[in-house]
Amino acid sequence: MGAKHEGTAPATRQGAGGVILWMSGAWILPLLAVALWLLHPSSSDRLIAIALATLLAPLPALLSLRRRNAELRAQAADARERAAQLQLELDTVRFRTARLREELQAADRQSRLSHQLTLLGQFTAGFMHEFNNPLAIVEGRLEVLLEERKGDTALCADLEQMLKEARYMGKIARTLLQALRRERGPEVYEPAQPQKAIEAALATFRDAAWKQGVELIEGFNDVPRVDAPEHVIVEVIRGLIANALRALEGREHGHIRVAVEPYQAAGARVTLRVEDNGPGVPEQIREHLFEPFVSQSSGRERLGLGLFLAASLLDMYDGRIRYEARADGGSGFVIELPPARFTRGQPYHWFAAGGQSEPYRGD
């Protein structure tokens, strides 16, 4: 009943207002009566007076309707403005909701990724502990064999190479563990020569590249030593070359170019490039190349940690790595490394600029 009365009340008020509005035309009746009393009964003036009264009677109603129409127009304009404002607020709420949803999804992915990396770090720590024990035994036994068989030159050369690789494996194991833990240990190392690191990395893949029909191209320039261990640079370049070889499988006239760019100015970063003429990296994953568990090569379905570990290793020594798409196709990775400080083993001219020389620091 209440709802019914609420629904009929506006209609009732509207009807009553309409009756009152049209009854307002009665204001002309007194004036018409006076005019008819004053005018002669047979005069045509009475007809004119009646016509004028008929025309003037609805004047209040017309003025009221005009005022009401203006009010309704103003209300409609206000309603449109409020509607536009509400639509703007609704669009803002939708945009913020979408942003919050994206941020929530990103936070969820980051949380799961952090959990995966934590588990990976824990697993790696245990694995490295178990791995280093037999590796240390192998190193010790190789040293003993070198001493026992020092008369056999050919065998000693092979044993020295095996010992070198075993020691390299130990260094990489420790460095990878630090990279996964995002910490830099209190290690002491010699500034590395980029050319020497490139030669060591290329030597690992020469046979595999020759069998695959891929040409390895070197490009060297005179640059200073860099403030990073040699085995870290070697490992990063090895990973990039291995990825390039996989990308070039089944392609003719494949080549991989590893080069050191000319040094531009004292104090500038040393730049290395690893490029190939393979299919390149799909555009949709280029922004995520250096995130863990993202595939970095076209046609590969499995996920990996290679580029993530490379970026993590370089980051420990203030180095950087980035991807550049080549105009003629293929992939290009740019490695930037900080130059080492001036030492006895470092050419003086790399650190002299504008007549100012770097203070001598010794070995």
C-alpha cells in the first residue's frame, strides 16, 4: 500500500498542478466583465474584447510553462553533467581496478617466483656441498698424478687440462651459489682480460661449431682489463654461445661473432658483443629474457635459468647485459663491464685523461 501511494502521489500532484495552471486563466474574467458593461451591447467592440480576453487568458499559463521549461532544461543539463561525472568516476574506478588486478597478479607471480628461487637456492646449496667434496678429491688426485707421472709429457698435458677444468668447475659452482643468493663473497681476484676470456670460451665450442657447420668469428680491440673475475666472463660468454648454437641448428651458413668493441674514453665501460644470424628472439619474450624460467630461444619449449644467471653474475660485479635485435635478423647480446682500477699490470694510458692521471695503486 505504501509503495502504491508513493507511486501515485507524484501523478496526483502533477494533475492538480495542471488544473490550477489552467484555472489561472480566470484572471481575465473580471476585466472582460467590466469591458462588456462599459461597451455598447450592439457594438463590435464587445467581440474584439472577447477575442482579446480569449487570447490573453492563457498568458499566465504560458509564462509558467516557459519558466517550467527553463527549469527542466537546467535540470536536464545538471543531470547530463552529473551523468558525465559519474561516468568519468566509473571509468576511473575501472582503470584503478584493472591496475590493482595487474599489480596483484604481478605480486602473485613475484611471490611464487621468490618462493621458487628460495627453494632453488636451498637445493643448490645442498647440491654444491655434495658436489664440492668429490670435486676436491678429483683435484687432489689429479695433482698427485701430475707429480707421479711428470715424466710422461703427453699425459701431464692432459692431466693439467683436466685439473684446470676441475678448478674452473669449483669456481663456477661457488659463483653460481653466490648469484642465486644475491650476495658477493669476500673473494680476491685479478682483473680479467676480455680477449683472454673470449678465447677461453670459444675454445670450448670450436669442435661443436665445426661439426654443426657454424663459423666462429672473433673481433678483438685494445681495451683495459675489467673489474670482474675471468671465469665469470667466460661462463657468461659460454652460455650465450651455447644458446646461439642451439638457435642455428639446421640452418646453413650460420655464424657467431664474439667481439670486443673499440674503447671510447678513459673510465668508460668495456663492451663485448655476442651475435648470431639465427632466427632471433620472439618479440613477446624480449622484455622477460633475463627473468628466471623463461625460454630465450625460438622453438624451445623448456624453460631455463641461463640468461637470468648470466645477468645475476654480471650484476654482482656491476656489469650489465642486454638484448639487441639485429636489422638483418638474428640475435645480439651486449655485455658491459666496468674497467679495473690502475695497477702495475694495467696500461697507464687507459687512466690518463685531460692531463690528470689516476694515482698509482700497485698490485
